[in-house]
Amino acid sequence: MSKVISIHSFRGGTGKSNTTANVAAILVGRGLRVGIVDTDIQSPGIHALFGLDENDMDLSLNDYLWGKCEIRDAAQDVTAALKAQDPSIKGQAFLIPSSIKAGEIARILREGYDVGLLNDGFQRLLVDLSLDVLMIDTHPGLNEETLLSIAISDSLAIIMRPDNQDYQGTGVAVEVARKLDVPNLVLVVNKVPQVFDFDEVQARVEHIYGCEVGAVLPHSDEMMALASSGIFALRYPDNTMSQKLRLLAHRLIS
Ligand SMILES: Nc1ncnc2c1ncn2[C@@H]1O[C@H](COP(=O)(O)OP(=O)(O)O)[C@@H](O)[C@H]1O
Ligand SMILES: [Mg+2]
């Protein structure tokens, strides 16, 4: 049975794209066929983690939404980028990037698009690419696309930082996920200063939201230094952060 996993946060810069790419890479490492859709149309970025730039993107999610191509035509096989970091990778990874061209971002913001096409596209990808898992990297906050991604997800991770600006909005996102009956909902606390007591952070967040915390991830200098140029869990497999990401991947797939 294939699964849809969404990674969301109420505010931006929490670590959605890095978490999505890492969980995807870990699942590919286990032999799964994984599709990754960048639905952050307004500020796309996850392609960088797979070593793609503007010139490597022939077709994008935008082209599909404009009716110019089938969604599978916008899928790029990015397995080689993962294998370059870990040759033992067994599965296959496909990225459906959002356009990074200014004119195309402006056009989609100006003209909008039929959100129903996104859902059709997700379902088509699962079938056409014989995916085990479809991962959705979302735009922060709540909008129509986000609600749709949340509503169709088997698993949802909502990422927050231990920051007062994140606390309230995360509560709203959790409430929405509950109303939409997401079967498997976890919170991820990211960028936690190393001086914090991680067990205490986990207990506090679980108490506030009445929701399981799937991972408490440290603020990591290595991650900052990697600067989204690669997949942390493949580059530093023995790092504590990578162990936690593997547990999170397991939690989201089970
Ligand atoms: N645990 C972490 N420690 C340090 N830096 C991180 C961590 N997680 C993410 N980052 C950095 O934070 C920035 C935003 O991450 P990103 O995954 O793009 O977030 P989002 O997709 O939510 O905007 C990137 O520079 C990334 O390298
Ligand atoms: Mg992002």
C-alpha cells in the first residue's frame, strides 16, 4: 500500500525541506520508490538538496498546473544524487520541482490555479511512477494547497522550533490536522539549542498540544554548514541527528 506523507509548519524556515529530503532519502535507502513534490510554489527550494538548479529543470509542477504536460513528465529521477552520497542506496527517488523562474512564480501567484489538479496529480504520480511513498514539501501557513495536502495525507509531520512565535501557529495547524482526520500525526521540534534538556522539551510540547512528538532535533552547525547542498543523513550517517531522522522516517511510514 502506498502512503502519502506531508511535512508542514505554520511558519517558514523551520526545516520542512531538509526534513522532507532526509526522510525521503532514508526511505529510498531502504529500497522504496519515493516521489517528492515541492508544493511550495511561492518559495521553492528542495531541489537544491538534490543538486538541481534552474538549468536542470526542464518541466516543473507549474507546467503541469498550466496543463502543459502530464505530472509524470515533470518528475526527475534524482536517485543518482543520493547514490553519490551513499552508494548502497537501493530504491529510487523522483522529484517534482516547482519552478524557480521569477516570471513563472509571478504568473502562478497572479493567475492562481485549480487546486483540484494537485490532488489528481498526486494520485497519478503514485500510479504512473509505481511509488511506495509520495512526500509533499509544503508552503508554510494555511492555504488551500496546504489544507488539501493535509487532508489526503496518511502521515503528517508538523515542524516547529522552540520559539514563542511558533507555538501559537503550531496549535492552529495541529487543530486543522485533527479536524481533517489525519491518521498519523506527529510533531517535530527542530533547531533545539544543544543546551536545552531534550526530554523536557518533548514532554512540554506533548503536554501543550496533546500530540506525539516524533523527533526533537538539535540545532546543528554541521547542518547549517551543509547549507542545503546535500542530504544530512547520508553525509553524516553516524551523527545523532541522522539517527533521530531515521527513527522519524520509520515513525512516518509505520
Ligand atoms: N536542525 C537544524 N540545525 C541547523 N540548521 C538547520 C536545521 N534544520 C534546518 N536548518 C537550516 O535552516 C534553513 C531552513 O531550512 P529549510 O529546510 O529550508 O526550511 P523550510 O523548508 O521550512 O523553509 C536552512 O538553511 C537549513 O540548512
Ligand atoms: Mg522549504
